[in-house]
Amino acid sequence: MIEILSNGAPNLIQDAGRRGHLGFGVSRSGAMDALALAVGNALVGNRHEDAAIEVSLFPFRVRFQEDLDFAVTGADCVVRLDDTQLAPWWGRTAKAGQTLVIERPKRGARAYLCLGGGVDVPSVMGSRSTDLKGAFGGYEGRGLRRGDALRVNIRPPRPFRGAGLGVVPAELPSFWDELSSGLVSVRVVPGAEFQHFTDEARKAFANTDYEITPDANRVGYRLSGAALPLSSPLELLSHGIVPGTVQVPPSGQPIIQLAEANTCGGYPKIATVVEADIWKLGQAPIGSRVRFVLTDVDAAVNTLRDRATEITKVQQTLALMTQRG
Amino acid sequence: MDVQILEKPQDASSDAGDIPSMRSTEHRSHALNSGPRLTAAGAGALLFDPGTRLFDAVMQTRLLAMAKRIDATLCANDTTEVVLGVNNLMLVFNPLELHPNDASEMLLKLWETTDAEVVSERTIEIPVIYGGAAGEDLNALSASAGLSVDEYVRRHSEATYSVACIGSMPGFAYMTGLPPELAVPRRKVPRMKVDEGTVIVGGTQAGVMPCTAPSGWHLLGRTDRRLFDPQNSPPCLFEPGNTVRFIVKGVEA
């Protein structure tokens, strides 16, 4: 059991997402930074889909009421267990009574607190993720509040030795360098209406940066930059959309749909952010800029395969290092 | 995020048939005019558009039959999902197990071998109290349609609606069948909060709010019927292909 010591409506229980229910209008949900969730879960010996706490309001404090393995991944934050500062993307064992503090990120937007065994909240429609639109899943369908007590699934103790250990995905250092300069680049494949945009619009989309406006949440980010006009007006019938879809409403300013993407939309789609890069947007704060890099579907499949291979390697390496099955 | 549902006839010059094929995953039949079109949405999703700009009820029935076939054959594990839209369909899959090119071919074959078979005969009745605070647009909508409130309510409640698809929010049904004289452009500025149970119209479609959420549609009244419960199986009251009737339980000033 852990006790939440900070109020934070945007701090949510999330897992790898809710699958199989798009046809009911139920969004995918899940961690905005799926890479951080997967590696954090690997650090504490969990399955990759186990539920964790997605923190986006800082500082975030919890008190451990039992001895527990934990890991903090995601944004570059100062993390302290009582008076001991931990390195980024680090896991160790906390003793009952100890307090963990995750400070406001130096770089990035969301931190993930993974707990050995996974957060034990009821699975709703096959997932423990919080769905804010439908107010279900997660912890009573809402953000965490001071005083909430979260149970953790029981599993045999497999404590970290001493100061614990950390692991950093290969891409992270260069991504953090990008974040330091306020820019995040993501690969996109052209969307269904790509050719309906003017030449100038397509050039601007690929060659200029778009700033993330304050109108940004888990559903999506509204961006601001060079307008993206259509060659001629286009009105579409409602159609399925996925996280990563870049829509352009009549204002010409793009919207990126994210973890809680609407299941259907109607705006013209200039592009889709490839699955392997969506986690980067989860770490892009309001005010930072996004650059879209055009690629093709084969490259999108290959980068996703590389990502899956890397995560498997991390899991295997950690299992060896910690001698966990 | 706003969700647009627009069903206006298109100028032929802006038809998708004029757009040159762009990517290897985009297939097009050799039929005259615009045939089926497949576009990748990332590595793991394909949007299938049989090629129409006007709502076509027969095509929708055929797409629903195709969606049911996909559900029955592919969706046993949750890595494959089908999202029925309005005259289109999206397949979401794991591209490490099914290459997008193979998924495209499969969808085209399925389409060619699926007939417009009716798969649902169910009729759902929705009791409505029209007007009042929950239906604050009723007077203005009646006036702009040149009808009395009672006449507007009569036409809205006597029409037969069909659930085209579910989407945008959990359990929300896009319904076709709104009498043409009741069609109305959506609000320029969406309301930030419309209550669960509100009966609404937008464009040429009708709907009911399954949860409290933003909406740019117009408010006619309210119902007590619960449309979505995540603990139920299935969680939605409506499913595509259902017939829906609104029953007048009262009209408030």
C-alpha cells in the first residue's frame, strides 16, 4: 500500500491502454509515454502492461506503507527517497514509512512511478487505465488526491540490492538534448488528406516548427504555427482515428490526437505520428515546439520493430542483473 | 477536441478520385470513378473508404456486415480492432504481426465478398422530455425551421433513426434519419459541458449524450435512459444498425 500525499487531478493510474473497445467509442487511454512505462515496469520486474502512476503535476509525494520495489522513469526530475537523491530512470526498494518526492521536471512533462507488482485497481473493460472522458477505470475514474491509498498487487519479494539500479533507452540522451532546446521531432506518415493541402502547406508542415499551445491534454495537443490551408474546401464523413493523428480544423492550426484520442473524427488529416515516436509527445511540455519529419509506412513498421526489440533486451538484461525470472 | 460530422454534397473537383496515389499502402480499384481507397494511419491502422461523399445507407449496411466479419474472424485477441465510421471503416492491428500491405489486400478482398446484409433488427425506444433547461435550443431551432415547437417535436419524434456508428465518446451513437427540414449547422463555438442524457441534433444527424462532455450540437431535451455503462457487457445500449425512435414523454416551456 502507498499513500498519496499530493493533490493532483492530472496524476492518474495508467497502464499500456485499453484495447478492443474502440468500436464502443472507448479510447485507448494508457500511458502518454509508453516507453517510460515499459522500462519502469521492467525495472521493478513487472509485466510491461502493469499499471503505474502517471505524474504530470509536481511536486508529487507518496509514503510507502510497506516495503516495496519502485522505479521512476519518464521526465528528467529530481527524485528523492527521504534524503537520498536517485538518478533518473532508477529503481530501488523503499522501506515502510519512507517518503518519495518527484520534483518538477528539468526536462520533459510526465514521470512514471512503477511499483513492484503493479497498482491494484479493478480492471475495467480489460484495462486499469483511467478514462477521463467516461470517468471510469484507474482510481475511481479520477485523478489522485491527498489521502488516497493505493494497493499494490502481491507478489514474492524480489528486492533490489543496495542502492538499486537504472537503465536508460538508447534514444533518451539525444531526446533530452532536443528537449533542452525546446524542440521535439517526430516522424509522420502522410495522412488520408495529405494531397488535399496546398504545396505551401505541405512544405510548411514538414519544414517549420509548431508550438504546443496551453490547450493540451491527454486527448490531444492544439498546435500553433504556419497555417495549413487546403487547396479547396473539404468536408468528410465521420471516420475512425488513432492516437498520433494530426488533424487540421478550419483554422489551419493542427491538432495531434494522443492517448485519449477520440475514436472518430471528421477534420482532414495531414499526417499520423508513427507509433514508435508518440512517447516523445508525451514528454513535450506546453510551449515547446514540434517538428514533423515525413517518412513512409515501411519505416514506421521497422522503427516499431526496433523499439519492441529494445524493450525485450532491457527486460532480459534486467532479469539477468536482478536474477529475477 | 471537436468532432466534425459533415455530410454536404461535394464539388466533383474535390473528389478523392482526383488525388494521385501517394504511398505503397494506398490501393485503388480500377473501377470507373473513385473506387475503394485505403490509407495508412501510422504503421498499425488503415482507413478503408469505399469511395463516396454522400451518405449511402446501403453502403453503410455493407460496411457493418464487413465489420462483423472482421470481428468474428480477427478480433479474438485484442490486437486487432475495427472502427466503423460513417461510410468508412478503420482496421487497427499489430503491424509486427500483420504487415500493412497484407492488411490492405485482406480488406479489399473482404469488401468484394461482403453483401449489404442487414445484421440488426433491433429497435430501441428513447423516452424524451423535450425543452426545459436540458433542451434550451428547442425554441430557437423550431423558429429557424419555421415550425411551432409542437410541430418540431412531432417531426423529430415521428422520424425513424438508424445508428450509423458508435464513436467520439463512449457509447455515442451517430444516428441518421433526421428529417431534412430539421438539419442545422453545428454551433460555431461548442458548449464546454453538455449533460449526460441530453437529446441533440447536429448537421443532418441526431444523437444522445452518453456522458457529460463538450459538444457543438444543439440541445432538444433529455432522456433518463442510460446509454453507456463500462460494467455491462456490451457496455453500450446502441449498436450500429439499430433502429431508434424518440418517444415524447413531455414538452416543457
